[in-house]
Amino acid sequence: MVGEFHVISTGQQSNERLIEVITHIHPYVDAIHLREKQKTAKELAALISVLIAKGVPAEKIMINDRVDVAVVCGAAGVQLAYHSLNVKAVKEHFPSLRVGCSVHSLEEAQEAERDGADYCLYGHIFPTDCKAGLAPRGLFELEVVAKQIHIPVIAIGGIRPNNVEKVLQAGAKGIAVMSGVFLADDPVAEARLFAGILKKWGRKNE
């Protein structure tokens, strides 16, 4: 099975740049997370409307935290954090939404699974500027989490082309990348590279 490829916006780019990048990389990715904390619901909705009009499939769009925006705009789902609405409540009220949960420990991952999350985003696995000063969880902890829960574990944090296979070998069912794609000199080339590695892995492990 080919691992899932999630990309997550950084909140550091203009709408114009964000739209440009997403419209070019979406053929290579499985999920596009809009993590734009500074945007209002109205601004997020307008952004999603433009993306869909430009051919980005709504079924690939995940909204960070904003269940209301995801429902109204017909996005695929939401990515919830520890401070977000409860996974169980969201799934009960909006069963068609795909719900991911960001977790940082085995206990949090088990709770997300019990509450009905469709997958969890676990990290950070490797050192990353986004989490400067915080020790990474590492591959061993990733393997422990992946073995203990049954929903897919998507690895995040310092994921680069040269370590993708390591996280998949540890049991991750996919990867999530932020700056490695969105802030790359050539986002399309990077997205294509990651997608190619995941496909190669899938063929080797069919």
C-alpha cells in the first residue's frame, strides 16, 4: 500500500503564493491541510472557494481546527489539535467528515482512536525548526505508537526525502510535510520527489 502524502500550509505565505503552490502540487498529494491560524472563517472560506475553482479537489482539502468552515465549504475534513473540539463530538455530528487528530504520545493516540479519529498525525519525529529546542520523538517512539493503535499514523516533523523510508519502516502509514514543500525553492519538484518515494515504497511492499 502506498503511504499517504499530506502537505500542511505554514501560515507564512500570501494567499497568492499559497494558491499558486497548491494548484500545482495537488496532483502529487493525498491531503492538503490549510493551517492558516491567522485567517478568519470568511477569509478561509474565500481561499477554499478559489482553490476549488482552480481545480483543486475538495476531497483533498483538510481544514485545521475549523469544523464550521470545513462543513460549509464541503472540504474533506478537519485536523484537530488538543485544544480543538472533541473528536467524538465532531464525528457524531458530522459523520461524513474525515477527522485527523494531532497527537504527541501513545496515550493521546489511543484516546484519538477511541474517540473515532480516522487517523492521527504524530510527531515531531526528527529535529525541525518548527519545534526548535524540543526533543524529537524519534523512530522508536513512532514504532511503539504505530504498533499499539489500529488507525493510520501519519508521521510529521523533519520529514525529508532521505528519511521517508525510515518512518514507513517504523510503521507510519504516511508522511506530512510543511516547509519542506511549501517553502521549497521548487515546491512542485519536492512534492513529486516525495510522491515518487512513497510510490516506490508501495510497490516494494505490495
